[in-house]
Amino acid sequence: MKILLLEDDSMLNLAIAKYLETTGHVVDCFRDGNLALESLKEESFDLLILDINVPGMDGLTLLEKVYETYPQIPAIFISALIDIEDISRAFELGCYDYLKKPFHLKELSLRIDKMLRTHKVPQEHTRLSNGYSFNMQSQALYFYNELQVIPKRQLDIINLLAMNCGNTVDYDKFRNYVWNNYEIDNSTIRAEVNRLKSNLKEDFILNVHSIGYVIKRR
């Protein structure tokens, strides 16, 4: 799982990151809220671990801004603040959990394990992004396990990309698989992919200039 960690105490930041990496997670570390927000605009994360009192943008404001666009990314707050107003706001914003400092690293790991069970993607699904998964057998697209209804051609596009996850799918493959070898130009394929992307709540289909498209392996 890919985790964004926002913690301004450098020693605690390092300790949390090292511990979580030993349990199999990938951790991107930040000590400034503004820098963390910039990274969230460029990359996808499966979990946010946020301190509140940090330089730049505080953790509560950061989560509020993130949830304007990505409301389903689970978040766990770690903070020394014990004011009930801060705790209440954290949960009102939609955080999954709130862990008060000081805490044992094992306790944080247990909270994450519980969160993973709650947000678990079914095994028969291929994860495409934070929220999206695709069931190859039933040819169905899900957003946080909720079925999404989109046109069949767009489902075919996702299926082709999911089958080749991590590898670029060129325009000829789209013609062969999605349009049954019908001679259409690349601009028609691009237009349909753009319509698909406009229907999605998360942008996980990447354009490879002049070649085709790819979903990065997660």
C-alpha cells in the first residue's frame, strides 16, 4: 500500500516510515502540509497519515482540500492535540481514525490493518487506482466496491488497459480489441478515451504521447 505521511517531527517521521516499510508499505514522507498537498495533486495514495500542527498547511485543512476532489482516500490522524474540538473536526471531515501521541508504532500498524479490512478490494478485482477496481470475469468497473455504469465501449477500453496494466497499449491494439479491427483513426480513439476519463472520479489512465495509453501498475 502507498502511504502519504505528514509529520513535522523528523525523528518520528523517520521512525514511522521505517516501521511501515518493514511491514510491506511504501511511504512518502512530508514535514510541510503545502508540499504534501502538491504531491497529492501529482500522485495517488492509498492512505493518508496526518499530523495536525505542521508547517505550511495544517493537517485538518489539508484533508479538507483533498476531500474536495478525492473524498474516499482513508486518513488517520496522529496528533498530540487532545482538544475535543480538534478531534471532532477530524471526524467531521471524514477521517478513518485518530491516534493520540505518544503511541506505539505497533498500534498504528494495527489501526492500518483494521482499515485495510474495511476498505478491502475483492481478490477477483484488479486495482486500478485508489478507488477504482475492475472485475475481469464479470467485466464490471467498481468505485470503492460500488458498481459503476458506463458505456460498453468504455468498459472494453478499461478491460484492455487492465489486462495490460503497467504496459503501454498502442492505438493498433485499441483498434483490434475495442473496434474489432475497424479502420478508425487515432483521433477517434483519443476522443473515446477522453469521454471515458470525463466519466471517471479519478484519473488513472495516462497518455503516452503519439503511442497510446497505460495504467501504471499499483
